[in-house]
Amino acid sequence: MKQINILTLFISCFAFTTYGQNIKGRVVNELNQPLEAAYIYNQTSESHAHTLENGVFVIAETKLGDSLRIGLLGYKTRIIALESTENLNFILEEKAFQLDEMVITEELNTVSTISRLDLNITPVNSTQEVLRKVPGLFIGQHAGGGKAEQLFLRGFDIDHGTDVSISVDGMPVNMVSHAHGQGYSDLHFVIPETVNKIDFGKGGYYAQEGDFNTAGYVNFKTKDYLKESEVSFSVGQFNTMRTVGLFNLLEDTKNQNAYVALEYINTDGPFESPQNFNRLNLFGKYVMFSPENDKLTLTASHFTSRWDASGQIPQREVDNGNISRFGAIDDTEGGQTERTNLNVTFDKYIDDNTSLTANAFYSHYAFELYSNFTFFLEDPINGDQIYQKEDRNIFGANTAVTHTTFLGDTELTLTSGLGLRHDISDDVELSRTLNRSTTLENIQLGDINQTNIDAFVNAEFEFGKFKIAPALRLDYFKFMYNDALQTDYQTLSETKTIVSPKLNFFYNAQDNLQLYLKSGLGFHSNDTRVVVANGGEDILPRSYGADLGTVWKPFPRLVVNSALWYLFLEQEFVYVGDAGIVEPSGKTRRYGLDLGLRYQLTDWLFLDTDATLTNARSVDDPDGENYIPLAPDFTLVGGLSVDDLNGFSGGLRFRYLDDRAANEDNSIVAEGYMVTDFNVNYRLNNITFGFAIENLFDVDWNETQFATESRLQNEAQSVEEIHFTPGTPFFLKGTVSYRF
């Protein structure tokens, strides 16, 4: 009997070493924290795999004696001869980023890898800087720092989020049927120092992304752990102060991480009427790994903010000297907002070929905003101040199951999922007010109830160097509105279902060159009040798009990404929250070129630049009258960054936005600008000293601009011209940080 067992063992070992099989292991860093998206490449069989959230991987066609190459940008690559198949736990040692080690065909997501490089080389300390990490995404702030930024991407004036989907740790940021505007995306509840990864994609080609994913999507992921605790204090001009604390709660606790972070900011800004802006952020995160490498994550956060604002000012009043660039016509604008989030995420390793990720979330959100865009155009006595308010509860959940198998020699990765989002918005209000104290008239007042249920499936067929990825997404919407200004109680409701197919191709021509063709249909929802007012017409206007692009490393330390793209958007109706009216806009088409470059000149000096060239026009209007107002046609950003040169780090960065049409016939032009920022830091043991300058050359620039018809109190006739909020002048701040 003993001889039979020995013979069986010998035969099994012989079969394994001869034919190979699936091998499971885990990749961690020196702190025993799992590393996601590390690649494992079998140099013998040429099979490959990547690690999941929990650091686990399964690689096929592997046998004893095979040579495995294990790597991740920012870590030392290891080459290991496989001597055992039990308890494979590979440790990667962290080191400085070296672009020459990046192999494009081995990266799970080259876009995400590039963003991780950018975050490491030039860390962020404001939400504006977080958004600017997305190549081609421009932002503008125009309400005292408390209102969500205005976004520009791929020839879209996205306002505050109508055509880009934004999320944090699986929670949506875009607010559907918002009091101020559809898709309103306030990212200020994120503490910048907690951001670990930015995953983004342009176009509507991604099955897991639904509502608002027309121009693209941006998903932020926060850190699972802190390497060390840190406190930071910054002071600057204009009575500016910021303090941040990040505290590790479970040091040296096996399979568990926990930390809390807080941020407080106050500033008056450069305006003649002080902004009196302040914001408080609190954030906590707990992560636990089970013995089976399942991962449970709990996050909670709360933020509150209030501000005063000088608002948009007319160019004519600055030109005639009545006010300065930092003056105001109505300085009683402002607002307050808050958001509380609870999020639970579960990642489970079901078997060698199957994994599950799921999250459930709840958010409470409140918003109040006072604005005056037209001054005395509508009401020559009291003025045109408006008040927008809402109180919202959001419930939601997302699940995705990924399964990998083989169809003959073809590797198939199948991902499918379900999602639910339910918004309850009470007392959504638009009113005319006086001096932020007296309500003159209710224009809109009611309750909104909106539900979105989605399902998707994405398949990836890998034929060696060639990958085909077809996908299909299904979305169901239920819109309900109760108008409180109507005498008789009535619930207005509409439903709509939409199917969005996608088809993407990838070809790894060489280790340093990937070609891709992406195509798909996307959509964004319209405001519930638009949907019910128009009897269900144009509820979910479609987008049709395609990208043809490359990711190329012509030299070891140079990465170039480029894309030619086209996007067509159907007829839609837009709810103008500032006026409580519905405006139709026709079909539009956009096409352009994206170009990005990352070059490592030395071990410590990096150069990066991103350019976008766009042509955006209305399809139905005649030539010369078919400009899309405020659509950027050329943007350019870039800079030089120093990473840890004898304790020094910092950089010089610029951003350029070209002149663009502010109205349909280009008779009013929004002036472009170029702004340069500079920062330098020096780390001495556990203390870091730094200073930063925004707008180094003190140029006059307009952060946001609009072609607006307005009338001042002393004017007999209204005037349509550029109204703007001024960009920050030369602004100096200093920072001291302590790590422990």
C-alpha cells in the first residue's frame, strides 16, 4: 500500500512538472499590504496574470522550475524560479518610479498606471488638483470655493457634471435632478491626501459605467492604509489656512487596517468682499482580510462647508472702472452644503477563476445656494437673486462577478453585474429672494423620487496579442415628481429602459506598443422635471462614439499615448435650474485628437504634457451659427517635476486654454489664458517644509466666463456680453508637515 502511495505521488509530480497547471499566490509589499494590479509573467510558458484587490493571483500553464517575473511600477521587479506551489507569498520592495521598467503589454490598465505615476510624482493637496490629474479635464470655480467646479472635457462644457460620470470608492458623486443642475458633482468631501488611485476613461465605452458616461468617467479610490501618520499646517495670503491630519489607528495589526483623516480650510480669497469660506472634512476607513483573503472595507465620511461669493461680474463694469476685477455687483451671493457617506465593500475570492466585488452605500446630502446672474434684468426693484435648495437621501448597491476560463486556447474573462441607485430629494426649491433673507416668489418647489436599476455583461476574448471585448449594458429608470405649488396633489411619473452596446479591440503589437479601437453607445439622464414636463420625450439622449488610439514607448523612459476620437450626441432637453425652464438643444457632433507624454529625464526629473484638440459643432444649425458655447477647442497642460532629489521635491506646472466661442455665432468670445504654478518641498527626517505659488507670473485670467444678458440698476437697456469670475492672482502659501 505504501509503495502505491509513493508511486501515485511520483506520477502526480511528474504530470505537474511536465504539463503545468493553475498556480495561486499573493503579492504584498514590505508592510504585508496586498498589491493590486501587479503582473505575474511566466517567462517559460508566456502565460500571465494580475493581482486582485486582495493581492491574490492565479496563473495558468505553470509548473515547477518555471521562471516567474513579478513587478509593479514603483516596486523592484523580482524574477523567481518556481520551487514550490504551496503558500506562495511574494514580497515586492518599494522604490522610486522608473519608467524604463514599465512594459505596456503587462500593465492591466496603462491609463491607471500613468495616473498612479502622476500622483506619486506630484502629490495633490486640493480637490482642484485631484481633478486636474485627469488628462484633458479642465475645471473652473465660480462661487467662493464652495460650489462644485465647472468641468470641461472633449469639447463639452459639462457644467458641473452632465457628461462625465464621477465616483469615489464605488459611490456616485453626480447628483441626478439636482436643484442647481443635472449631474451636479461636488467632490469637496474627498480629502486629497487620502486618494490612492484615479481610474478614468474617455468616451462611453465601458459597461460598468452608465449614467453621465458620454465624454468619460473618473473613479477615485481612497487609500486602504497609511504608511505613517501625518499632520500638516498651511498658511497663505488672503487669510488662508489649511490643516490636515491623517492618523493610523491599527499599527502592526495583522490583516487589519484602520485610519482617520480630517481637513479644515478657511479663506477670504482675493475678493474685495471676503468669501468667509470654511470647510470641514472627516473621513474614516477600516479594512479587514479574512484567512481566505476575502476583503471587507468600511468607510464613513462627513463634510460641511459655507461661503459668501461676489459672483460673476460684467466685463463692461470692469472696463469703465466702476469695479475692479475682484469687485462685485451683488456680493450677497453664497451658500452652504454638507454630505454624509456610509459605504461597505466586500471583495471575495470565490475560487481560482472567480471573484466577487460588491458595495452598498448611503448618502445624506443638503444644499443651499444664492446666486444673481442678471442683476436687475427681471426685477428692477428687488434684483434677480435666486435661491436653490434641496435635501437628499441616496441608497445604492453595486455587484460585479468576474470569471476567467479557456475556450480551447482562447482565454475568456467574463464580468457581469447588477446595480441600484435610489434618490429621494425633498423640497427641491427655486425661489426669487432678496438679500438672502426674504423669499419673494416660489418658482419651483416639489419632491423628486428617482430610481436607476442597471445590469451589464462584459466579455474579453484574448487571442495571444489580440483582445476583443464586447459588452452590453441595460438601464431602467423610474422618474417621479410631486409639484408642491399645485393645488391638487398629483404624482407625475415616467419610466424608460435603454440598452447600450460596446465593442473594444486591443492589439499588443510589441512589448512597447499597444493599439486599440473603442466604440460604444452611452447616455445621460435628463432632469426628472424635464422628463415629466415633456411627457417622456428625450429622457435618455444617446451618445455614439469611437476612439482609435495607441500607447507607445519609443524609448525606455518615454511613454506616449494618443487617440483620434468622434462623438455624436442626440437631441435632448436641458433643465436650466437657474431659471426653472426647459431649453431644447439639437444634435451635436464632436471630434478631436488627444496626445499625452510622460518622459523621465533622470532618476529624479520628470516631464509630462497633455494636449487636446477638439472641433465641436451643432448639427442642425447653419455654418457660422453652429458653435457650441464655451466648448474648448484646444487645451494644453504640463510641467516639470522633481521627485526626491536629496530630500527636495516640487515642480513647475502650466495650463493653457485657448479662446473659445461664448455664443452660437462666435460674436462673443471667452478669452483663453495660461497660468503657471510652482512648488518646492524639502524633507528633513520626519519634517517637510514647503511653499507653493499659484499664478507665478500674476497674469489676469478669467476662471469661468459666460455670455449673459444682464441689466444694472442704473441701465435702461440690457446688455449681452462676457460675465466672468476672476482667476486667482499671485498667491503664496507655506506648509509644514510632520510624519510619525
